[in-house]
Amino acid sequence: MKPNQFWILAIAIMILGIGMEPPGAQGQADRTIIDEWDSIKAPAPPELKPVTIDPTSTALLILDIQNNSCNHESRPRCLASLPKIKGLLLNARSQKMLIVFSITITVTPAAIVKEIEPLPNEPVVQSGVDKFYGTNLEKILTQRSVRTLIITGTAAHGAVLETATAAALRGFKVVIPVDGISADNLYAEQYTAWHLVNSPGTRNQATLTKSNLIKY
């Protein structure tokens, strides 16, 4: 082999070697979360903590519990959460707490499930998933010197998560009774619980609990 041919061959081998992956690497640097999806193990469940509420500075939010979404056909887990939400509602009324309901932009207050329908003096705000957006919710809360919100409702990964995040970013403490929230599927509820106590926007403001762990 002539010298020039030797160097040409050596350079070609080097170039090919640069482009080759080590055995078993299988392009790890190019793998996305979608590629890794089936290999991911769910983290340990968050701790549920007891909460003592000051009724004078706390409000109960009941989000989007409507006939068109809280029913056996579309969201049976919402129906299952109703007794817990009603219990929280009755306790809040007995403590003369502020109670605020919400509805989506496509319905009227008449759509709220009758079992927990608001009293005439209980405000109803109407918006998309973030119930602070385009409403007077923050004004309602600040006028009553509210600093803590107990948030219930559906969907967990919609109105509950987005409103809780918006509240936390405004400096409110957020209490989420996990038996008072619901979604179309269990994964959405699981993700919401994880997000609330791990996201930088909510982790220092949010507490996960159950309705029977809330004391007044």
C-alpha cells in the first residue's frame, strides 16, 4: 500500500469511528421522554397532612361541579367525590366561612349540581380553567382578608390545578383534599397531586390532605 493510500484509509476509518455509537448506547442522547415512557416508575405518593383551619381567613372553593360533567357517563369519579365536598360545604357554612363556586364559560349557575348548589349570598365566578382569569375572584377573597383556600372540584388537572397554581403565585396558601377532587381518569388525579407538592410554583404553598383531616 502506498503512503498516500495508507493515510486516506486511516482518515476514513477515523471518520467512521466518530459516527459510530458504543455498543448498547442506542442513541441515548436522542431519546426523549416519549421513548422512555414505559420504563418510568411512579414516585412514592405524597404525604397527606392534617390541617387546622382559621375560618375567618379561609375560603372554600368548589370548582365546576356541573351536571354536564359531573355524572355517571362523563366523570363518575366526580359523583363519588360529592359526599366529601358536601361535607366540607356544610362545615364551612357552619363556620360562616366564605364559599365561592365556579362554572365553566358554557353554562349558567343553574348547571351546578343541585346537591351542593350555592346559597343566594355565595358568589359564583365564571371562567376557563384558571378561575382568577377574567373574574373578580381575587377581589372577593381580599375583601374578606382570606389567605388560605380549600380547593375542591373537577377536573383535577384543569380547574383545580390551574386555580391552585394561580392562587399560590398570588401568595395564597392552598389546601387540597384529595377526596374532593376528580378527573376523567386516575392518572390525571395522580399527576395533579404530584405536581402540587413538587412544582416550583406550588410546592411551598400547597398542602395535600383529606376531608376528614381538616379541622376548624
